[in-house]
Amino acid sequence: MNAYVTGNTIKQLRESRHLTQLQLAERIGVSSKTVSKWETGKGLPDISLLQPLAQALGISVIELMNGEHITNRNVSGNLLRGQFYICPVCGNIIHSTGSAVVSCCGITLPPQEAEMPDAAHGLTVENVEDEHFVTVRHEMSKGHFISFIAFVTSDRLQLVKLYPEGDAQTRLQLRGRGYLYYGCNRHGLFKVKV
Ligand SMILES: [Fe+2]
């Protein structure tokens, strides 16, 4: 059943809050019989009751509709699970730490899927004192260039914007394990584990 809220959810939430059907009913201004109907799948709360019902159960409407109490698990806290979005119109580069709907220049952008570099997008990393000199062996003409190089670890993102007719290289502090990401305006996103 694809109801926006299930009887089971209401029942479980009510019981976990040690409320009787009558107590819950009184909080939202319905009869205990109505609550009983919802819980046994014989009826659904009117959409206008979702907010008071959620409030009476001490959760958000979204939690009520999802049937779970959402705790801040910080699931998006690991940057390694983040995504890059690159606008094909203006070249905007957006990084999100979790799933997102991203739009730019009127287009909804899909998350870029990073590939292992091919021969035309090879990368070298040289140690220079406490930094690393990262070079992408790639042309930097106006029509075909590397637009950025980024280093992503679980808790840090360093992103360097590159421009056509500049150099396809940068210095980065590669602290910890992570991934080097770099984007070609024609061939998409590449990544290398470091
Ligand atoms: Fe390319």
C-alpha cells in the first residue's frame, strides 16, 4: 500500500510515546474510534490532520510519512561519498556532501560519474616539500581544457579552479588518503586514488 502514512506507523509511534488511542485522539481533536480506524487500515487521516498528528507524536510530518524517526546520523558527513555537479553551460562546479537536486543555468544537473583516467587524461603527482605538485597531461585550449583539480578526503575538500590557456597543474596538500578529482570540459570527471 502506498498510503502517505500507514496505520502501523501511527500505532508504533503512539505506543512508543505511551499514549492511548484516546489520548492521541484528544490531542488532535478526533475520536478514539477514528484513531483505531487509522491504525487498523480502515481509514486514513485527512491530509489536514498530518501536521497536528505529527505534532502530537512529537515528530515532523516527513518523519511521519516516512514511518521513522529521523535522527541526525550525519550520513552525509563523509566527503568521500560526495558528488560533483558540473554545469555544461557556465562551467559552474558544485560539490555536495550527500545526495542533492542541483540546478544551474536552468538545467537540473546529474551528479558526475568519475572515471579512471584514460591515456589522454593522465596525471602525475610530484612531492615538493610538504606539498604535492599535481599535473594533468592535457591540453588547455579554449575549447578543451581541464577545468579544476580537487583533492577530497573524508573530512576535507581542496578545489583549485583552472582556466583555458593556463596550466593544467596545481599544488595541493595531500594529507591523508583520498581521491584526486579533475574535470575535462569535454570528457567529464576523472578520479585517482592517492
Ligand atoms: Fe579531455
